Amino acid sequence: MKHKLIIISASGLLLAALLVFAVIQFINVSASESITESEARELIKDRYQGEILNLKKVNSTYLIEMKRGEGFYEIMLSENRGEILSFEKKDQTSNGEQKQLDEEKIKGIIQAEESGELLSLKKVTQKEKPAFEAIVQKDEEKIKIIVDALNGEILSRAAEKTKVPVKNLTEEEAVQIALKNEPGEVDDISFGETDKGSYYLIEIEKDDGREAAVQIHAITGKVLSVTWDD
């Protein structure tokens, strides 16, 4: 019985030694197949002939941002044997950040959202992200709209607490605007309202005998239209 126990113990030790040896061999093989950060850079540059903008390692994967010609790409590279896991083109600027929408596209988004008059548009930061703030005049109210500068999403829409008065311009101010646009002698002044807001209609007699009717927005002072009566 004692002899059998010795044989079993010896067999167990031999098996354990073989397992340890196998693990060491596996680790050595895996380590020899892994690539370093420097090797990852060279591999991507040689394979795609691009400029590496950024490279970072997450667990056993290299995340690489690359510029190639006018395009920008994101590559996922396995640390093990340098296998390409993904290769995706991105809409990015040269500093690796997502490209912002221009003002014209933002204006189109706002006009599709609101039918009023766009009074102002400026760049702001919303929750540490780039955005646009627009002020729209509609139905005698000023509405503030925040639009995401990256994807055009409407982040918020709210009417300001203080409403704009129906008449923001005096008759004299409206006349000065009309005469600056169409010099002549003022013949008549009237005030009116439409679904789009209030306005002044100023009739001006010209030196050539014609008469111009200049419609002035009563809040913003914008020239809405000029019509002629021969």
C-alpha cells in the first residue's frame, strides 16, 4: 500500500510539472506573437500609407486614428499577431474631432423647426459640447432654440419670459428706415398686423411721380416689401 501511495504521489507531481511547463510555453508563444505600440504604428503606416493621428491601447486592442489623403479613418488592431479587427472611415477634421455643421445647415434646421424670423445665431457650449443658439421671432414672442453643432439635433426650445411688445418701433423710426430705403416725401403712414407680426406701411411719393409703399416690420425694423403704384 505504501509503495502504491509513493507511485501516485510521484505521478501527481509529474503531471503538475507538465502543466506548469505547458502554461509557460503558452505564455512565451503568446508573448512572442504580441506586437508593441511601435510595431503597431509601423504596421499601419506600411499597410495603409497614412498619417497616424492618435494611438492608444485598450486591453489587448490598439485604437488608431489615421489620416489618409483627405479621409480620416478609425482602425482597431489586435495586439495578438497584429490582426485588423475593423477599419472604418470617419467624418472628421484634421485634429481628430468630429466636423461641425456650418451656419447655413443650422439655419435650415431652425427654419424647418420654426416658421418665424431668425433674429440671431451664435455659437455656444451646451454640456461641454459645441452648439448653436438661435433667437426666432414668432407671434410676438422670442423663441430660443439650442441646436447640436455636430449632428443638428434640437437640444432645447423655449419662449423667453418677456414678450416683445407689439410695437417696438415708433412711427418716426419706421419712417426713417423707409426713407433710407426709398428717398422721397412721405404721403401716408398706417399700422397693420398679420399672422407673421405687426408692421408699418409707409407710402412715399417719388420725384418721378411714382409712389412706393414700404412695409416695415414694427418690431425688428426690417423692410418686408416695397410695392409701386404708377
